[in-house]
Amino acid sequence: MKEKLQQLLETLGSDRGELRVRLHLLGLEAREELEQAETKWQNMQLRLRDIGWEWNLKAKDEIHDLGEDVDKLQHKITDKAEDIRLEVMEEIHELGEELTALYQKIRSHL
């Protein structure tokens, strides 16, 4: 019984570490995508300033589109983070149930 509990704790620790890595990687991916969008935004602003198109309708449309892309990216990041949060909560719940079952077995043997 002690071995099973130790195995469960090791599994919990391993899963926890794995989830932390996944969350970290998601953060890195999101940061990279956001940096790319920000670079595009800055390049657009520089281009507009250099050619004097600040008030040109076409430039305004392009800026608007970039803003929409940033909004979409923010929603995508939020959705991914929520998906991972739900997965983590589900796994924690399942592991908690396993731990409770093992605890009940231990108590029944005492």
C-alpha cells in the first residue's frame, strides 16, 4: 500500500512538472507570436511615417487589420490558457480521487 501511495505521489510530481513545462512552452509561444505582431505594428508605423501616409485610408485599414490580428491573438492565447487550466484541474481532480481511494484502503486495513 505504501508503494502504491509513493507511486501515486511520484506520478503527481511528474504530472505537475510536465504541466508546468507545457504552460511555460505555451507562454513562450504566445510571447513569440505577440512579439511578431508588435514588430509588424511598429514596422507599419515607421513605414507610414516615412512615406507620409498617416491619414491615408489604405494605411488606416492596414493598421486596423493589424489591431484585429492582435485581438485575435489575445483571444487565442486566452483560449489556450483556459484549455490547459481545465486539463490541469481535471488531472488534479482525478489524481485526488486516486489518492482518496488509496487513503480509504489504508484506513480500512488499520
